[in-house]
Amino acid sequence: KGPRISSEISLAGRYVVLVPFSDRISISQKIEEKEEKERLKRLVQSIKPKGFGVIVRTVAEGKKVAELNKDLQNLLDRWSSMCKKLQTAHHPSKVLGEVSKASSILRDVFNDTFTAILIDDEDLYLQTKDYLQEIAPDRASIVKHYQSKDLPLFEKYNVERQIKTSFGKTVSMSKGAYLIIEHTEALHVVDVNSGNRSNKARNQEDTALEVNLIAAAEIARQLRLRDMGGIIVVDFIDMQNPDNRKQLYDFLKEEMSDDKAKHKILPPSKFGLIQITRQRVRPEVNIKTREEDPNENGEIEAPILIIDKIAFNLEKIIAVHKKVTLHVHPFVAAYLTKGFPSIRSKWFFEHKKWVKIIPRDAYTYLEYHFFDKDGNEIK
């Protein structure tokens, strides 16, 4: 988001948001039970100082007064510290800043289901551990410093593949099945495909049910991962048996039950279509990763994604080889070498090794190859 000026100051904590110069108490609309809303309001009223408003967040549901009070006192201390700095600050000066991005994410999503938090940066590890010690001291031990040199953290836990999956329109599933996810102005369409599965061993109805159940679990996951909102229409593989259609419908509702966003699932139509309406929680992940191919008609993967792939492979190659030469299409070569600092210069500052880049007219737009000092290709 761009910078904004506001006279309405608020400080967000794990369970509550402190609003100075206000006396209002607000409860998150996602807390639906009337009794719980009234209980939280009474608790906050008993611990809130005059001249401060409080917004009770969704994660405060079911919490005790001691937990709410601790969070509130932490915010009051931050406010008091800011006011003291304000009295002696020279203009312009920052008197209070938001917590780090990692801590902000933890503040919003951390709950009792977390079993481990792995961080491969030492400074961020110490910072996150301190923050968790502050908001949940009994859980601070789950923060671990990932120090393995064999595999990068994201590669070890397959995070890279999940990130790429959230950008593409094709999502692969087990046993050869896959989803096609298309976005339009009015709605999202998800098409379920069985792939190259053989129907010899089993009848078509059983195969359709098996693929549809696999797809239902993946669709529920993709809706959360991409935060797809609005109307979603899912075209499952046709099934003739009404019991199978009901089983699929019930299974999808069960898989979607963990979704914190408000949603509604309609029963399948006679054409096998299931409609879902879902509230968007944050900006949707819908990034166009393809563009026109300058060499021929059609679309290809956007160059910026290829740069990420090159950089990812380079990190592993440059750790083994002292001299590396990269052969790429002239367009990509220009993208890597032009500007200040260029991407190649950034690689040099990061790895302390210079990468020689050779433009090759014969290469396709996004083709690239690494070579060692003897001219042998590095696979």
C-alpha cells in the first residue's frame, strides 16, 4: 500500500486493537455468538483505561481476561513510549513503527495448531523468537533456526512448488488428475480432469468418484491458498449415481469447514456443477504469468519468472563452480545486464563471483544453459 496520512491512530495487538482518543468497544463481526460477544465486552470494559477505545479481534474468542489484559498492557506501553519520544523528537522523526512483516503475519495467523516455525535467517529468527516470547511465551520454543546447507528451506519443504502452483492455471493432483482454474470478470471456473487414467480395472463411475474426491480436497486448499472470492463454479466429472453426488457434496463441505472465510456451497446440479460463494479475506493471488512470445504466435511464461528460475539454479551451481557462464536469448541477456545496479551486479554482490552472460540468437526466448570454465554444460 502507498503512504497515507491519518489522524485516527490505532495499535494492533494479537487479541485487541488499541484506539487512543476513543471510548468505544467494538467486537469482531466474525464472532457470531451473542453470549461470547457480551462476555468479551464485559471483560474489556473491566480492563480498559479511560480515553482509549478497543477493538476485539476474532482470535480473542474464548480467551480469558488475563490474556486480553496482557495484550492490552503491551499496547499501552507502546503508546506511552511513543508519547515520550514525541516530546523530545526532532522534525521529521519516526516515533513508532509497525512490527516486522514476519511478526505482523504471526500476530494475525498464529494459533495453537502451530507446531514449528522454521527460519533460515539468523536476525529474523532472533527477532521472531523475541516477538513470540512476548505474545506467547509458552510457545516460543517452536521457533527453530534452519541451518542446513544441503537444501534451501523452501526447497526442502516444497514451498517453491506451492508458490508456483498458486500462480498457474493448471494444478496437478495425484494419480494423473489435474485442475484447470480460469478467472473471468464475473466468476471463477474450476474444471476437474481425470488426465490419462485408465478405466480398464474399474468402472467409470468409481473412477469419477475417486478423482472428484481428490479434486474436492485440492479445490478447498486452492481457494484458501489463492483467497479466491466471489462466485466459484466447479465442473466435476459427471456421476450418474445420486449417492456418489451426495458423498462428493458432503466431502467438499467437510474440507471447506476449516476455511475461516465465510462461504456457502450449493448442492450439485444435474450437470455435475457445484457453486460456491466465498468471502475474500485478503487480496486475491491472481497474477498473470504468461505474455506474448516475441518469436512466434502464442503465449509463454513471463521473463521475470525465468529470472527467478535462473537465480535459483545459479545459487546451487555457483557454490560448486568458481567460474560460471550463462547462455541466454539476447532479450533475456539485456534484461540481466542493463540498468544500475543490474541483476547480474546484484548476483555479484550476493555471491562474490562474476557471472559471464553470453547472448545466443539461436536460443528460444526463455531457453538458458550454464557452462563451467572448460565450456562443459552444467546440468
